[in-house]
Amino acid sequence: MFLVRRPSPRAIDAFLNASSTLPLSYEPVGLARHEAAGFRHDRHDAVVGQGRDAFDRARVALAAWQQFDLGWIEVYPPRPPLASGTVVAVLARHIGFWSLNGCRIVYTIDTGNEFGFAYGTLTNHAESGEEIFQVSVHPQTGRVSYEILVTSRPHAPMARLGAPIARRLQARFRRESAAALARAIER
């Protein structure tokens, strides 16, 4: 949903309620783990810390959605639970307008050395696809990495028309998200 001004809290709540019953705009779940015909596949990997303590802080930061603390993008409800089925609204301020996009957490990751989640776009999202947010610690080196894997394509007509701008905003989000997570675990 594209808007000329920031939506009110009441409008965001109404959007979340309407989103709760919407289907995903793609299939199959797990799409972000591999390349798929007709979708773009993007990956951003950044070292955000060193050692098990940094990994534990990264887990807490990711679970608190601190990778979205960017000023121009927000998630609603604030700090939603990481559970399959949780519906969120991603609010983004673009060049002169706003967008509100529905997503659903489709799975979580917790293997001991990896922690994260994937959300999939709902039919009211400007894009169609899946995004994984994951932190991991390398068992031998202790290096803590933050990875975003995305498989997507434009869904809304405005997203298709503005695809070059959307691609730049997506790349900006991936870079700034990694920096936000690194800042969060340094505290």
C-alpha cells in the first residue's frame, strides 16, 4: 500500500488486522534458500562481532527486530514475537511517500550456532518473495555474521514501475540493517 503521508497508528492497526487473513504472495515457503525463475536473489553478509557473547547479544538484538531501527523503516507491532504465523507490517518512508507492506513469519531458525527467521510477503506487499534474517557464530573462529537472503520480484504496479529505485532502497536496507545490528550488539 502506497501512501502520501505517514499512516496513523489506527490505520496501521487496521492494516495489520486486514493482513492477518491474507495469503502469501508467492510459493513455496523456503523460496529464499534457493534461486527461483522469475525472482531476483540477493544476499548481504556482514561480520558484526566476535565470540559467543557477541553471538548471544546478536540473537537478542535480532529477536527484538533491532535490524529495523533505521529511522526510515519500521516494523509493527513494535518488537513482534518470532513465531511462525506472526503477521507484521513494514512501514517505509521513500522519496516523498510511504509504503505499508504485510509480511508473515514463515519459519524460525535456531540450531545453536545459527538463529533467525524468515518472513514472506502477503498479497498487500509491494514485492513478492521471502527474506531470511539470520545471525551465526563460526565454531572455530568465533566470528559472528549477520546474513540477509532475499528472493523477490515486484508485485504492485508501482513497484514494477519504480523497480530501479526499489532495488536501490532494498540494497540500502540490507547495508543499514547490518550496521544497525552491529551497533545493537556493541551496547
